[in-house]
Amino acid sequence: MIKSSDYKLEFENLNKSLTDAFVTLSGALHVHQEEKLFKQESMLAEQENKLQELERKLVKQERKLAEQESMLAEQENKLQELERKLVKQERKLAEQEDRLSEQEDIVQRVESKIAYQSTGYYCILQ
């Protein structure tokens, strides 16, 4: 016959074994979770570094873009100034062409008068 004290000892041993197993599993789980957390923190730090690098690149590109926009605005201003000068020169050229046309008209009238007068003198001389 089996005594109840034998059962009690068996249950105590079993309970101790289960408690030891639970403590071991809990410790292993805790270590595993810490390792996992460490990996995640490492990945997060790596991603934050990448993000910072991308942000630096973005700032650099934005500065470059601002410089290019400034240069473009400067070139547009120069182009507008050149266009104004061109319009001014075209006006001067048109004025000079008008004066030249007037002078050609005057020369033509003078030549016509000279031709008319020389024909008159030629007729008189004959």
C-alpha cells in the first residue's frame, strides 16, 4: 500500500520540478525578450541614423535648390535688362532709319533739283 506521505513527497518534488522549470523558462523568456529588445533598439538606432542622413541630404538639396533659384532669378533679371537694352537699341535704330530715310528724301530732292537745273542750264547753253 502507498502511503499518503509518499504522495506528498512526490507532489512536492513534482511541484519543485515544475517551479524550477517555470523559473528556467521565465528566465529564458526574459533573456530572449531582452535580446529581441536589444535588436529592435539597434535597428531603431540604425533607422534613426539613416533618417538623420536623409534629412541632412534633404537640407543640402534644399540649399542647392535655393541657390539655383537665386541664380535663376539673377539670370532672369539680367535677361530683362538685356531685353530693355535691346528694345532701346531697336528704337534708336528705328529713329536712325527714319532720319536716314529723311536724308535720302532730301538727297533725292536735291538731286532732282540739280538734275532739273542742269537740264535748264543745258537748254540755255545750247
